[in-house]
Amino acid sequence: MKHRPSTRRLVTRTVAGGAAASMVIGGLLAGAGSGSADPVSLTLNYQCPFPLIGTQAITIDISTDIPTTIEVGEPTPEFEITAVATVPETATQGLNLVGAETVEGSALASSTVTVPEATLPVEVPTTIPSTPIPDSGSFQVTSTGNAPSLTFTQAGDGTISVGDVLLTMTPRTADGSETGLGTFDSQCVQDPGQDNTLATFQIVEPEPTEPTEPTEPTEPTEPTEPTEPTEPTEPTEPTEPTEPTEPTEPTEPTEPTEPTEPTEPTEPPGGIEYSYGLEGSSHIAKLRASAPLTGGIDAELDLASGDFTADLLLHPTSVKARLFGLLPIRSKVEFQQEGKTTGTLTGGRLTANASTTITMPKITVFGFPISRSPDCRTSEPSDIALTSEDGFDPLAGGDLSGTYEIAPLTDCGALNNVVSAFVAGPGNTVDVTLTPQQ
């Protein structure tokens, strides 16, 4: 039941999204300058791929105070910027599924400051503090930070716009350890067609200073002795005048591009797919012998309810035993699944219920066949109930165990009842380990 790479991408980075975007803007422009600071805000939508839940629509609200005018050559002071990211309910479900209690990490957001002297691409890293994860529903993460100071050299108009966000997140369990997700990256892409301008401002020349009052004249000093005159220097040859350069033709202004339509948010997935390899054994009580088990299971999990359905595959195997401790008996064993395997994964515990018809197409004693019927099988399917220990991680796999009953055999030839008596009965066990498949 390992999560497949195509759907494997968790919400936690969502949390960082707000912090990252906010810090980027903060890193681009600082706040008071020579003009009064005005409050500004911006809401942007992103598409962020996460493990378990796929690509999710994330909303980030950014707010800060940015001056409307800034003087040339005047360093802007630092100012505080705040961002609030809304984490969707699907992300909460995915985090709870892996036993995450908190999420933390960092973000690297891209933004652009456009001013007369240059267009400045800026990436600003920020740290996302440990944030508690609720049991259900969406939740918000608030991030604040201080922007560094910038100084501009030319007067004119300036603009700050916000770009994409790279998130690096680590969900943690109650004891602070990492979940099966480990630390992961998510490149959040801004929905197209949005106005991503956080603020506009003007860079102005500084005001002229008032002339100072004249100072009182000082007493004249004694004249100094005249110095010896220096020898005159030879005049330098005049340089040839340079040819005037031809004026360049002005370029035609480009037509403004039409904004693209915003993409529709990705719908939350109906279920999360996992694939596991299976290995273990089954002990048959009447024979006092075990049969090795191999196979696999493909499951689809509903995040909201924790319910799953799965296709279980058990490969053919064989069992060897000694009847009465003396007679060597050997049988081929095959499994026919009856319908879907169902179960739940809640509170870190997995339960599964499978229905299987067991067939024994060849049974030998002392190497001589006593049944060769391909129809030799249990008269009713065996219901196998499997459970895990607490803390089952769907991304890491784990151990399952359970019990089942073997119904009387049918269609096993002339010795059907004899063979059935040595096989059918309760108290049979299964112990398997699920390993995520790549």
C-alpha cells in the first residue's frame, strides 16, 4: 500500500507559503523612507504539490506598511510584514494520517522590485516556526518578519510584485520525531492572471536644505613668507575632437499582453493510492505447519474517513507437514480472492478484512498423490481479519497479524473427507509485513 509517486506530493508546505511570500516582500523594500507608511495588503492563490494529497490550492494573505514616497539615497528602515496562509482540510487529513502533530520548515519566495535603475529579482529565505495541526478542518498559519534596508539611486516610480514560493517542510509526531514523509519540498506556482502587485511607490529627490547663517569674521592672521615660484610646465598637445555619435531611433512600444485566465483549483483527490509488497507466513493449526506467503496489495484510502478498499494478491505456495508426526504430507496451496479487501486506518491503527477461497490442487503422501483435482478447495471462503500495532505508517509500511478458519474441503477426490479432516478448522494464523513499493 505504498503511496505511488504520481500522487505523492503534504500540505504542510502550505503553512510555509504565507511566511515565504511575506518575507520576500519584506526583503525587497523597507518601510518608512521620507514618506508616510501606508498599510497595504494582497491575497494570492497558489497550486502546491504535496505528498499524499497531490496538488492543492493554497491562499496566502500578505499585509504590511509601505511608504508612498522614498528619497533618493536615503536608506529605508526595516519594517514588519505579516502573512497568513490557509491550510486546506485535505492537508490536515493527510498530516493526521501519518501521525503528525506539528509542522515546521522554511520557505524561499521569489519577488521582483522594479525601480528606474533596475529590475531586481529577490529571493528571501525564512523560517517557519513549529505549528500545531488540528484534528480536522482547515487551519491558518501566521508568519511575521523584518525586511532589510534598501537604498535607491534614481528618482521615479517603483513597484513590488510577488512571485512563486518554494517550501521545505517537516511534519513531526508528538515526541518530535519525523513522520514517514520526512522532510520534503514543494514548488508552489502562482495561479496566472492575478494582479500580484503588492505596492507602488515614488522615489523622489531630497528636499533642498535651508542656507545656514554667516559666521562672524575671524581676526586676520600674520602673512606668511612667500614661497619660491615653481617652474612652469610644458603645455600639452590639444586632443583631436571626437566625431559626434548618430542619435538612435526610438523603439516602438510593445503592445501589452492580455492577462491569462486563472487556472481552476485542483479538486481534492477522492482517494490516495498505495502499493505494498507482502511477505510472511500462515500457520495451519491442524497440520502444525506453516506455509510461506508472498504477494502484494494495492489500496485506495479515503483521507476524510480513513476507510480503504484494496486488491489483495497472494502467490501460490506449498505446505509440508507430518501426519501423526510420521507421514510426510505435502500440498500445493493457492488463493482466490473473493471481492475487495476492506478496512480502516484511523488513530495510527490499520484493520483489514479479506475473504479468500483456498485451493489445494495437488496433495501427496510419501510423494504419492492422493488428490490431483484442480477443484479441490474450501467449501466456503475464509474471512481473514488483520490488524496492525499502534503507529502504523502508510508511507513506511508495517506488520499485520490475524486469525482465520478453514472450512471443510470439497471436490478433492475419493479421499476428500480424510484430507479435509487434517486441514479444516479454526485457530489458523497469518503474520505478514507490508513494504512500500517504488
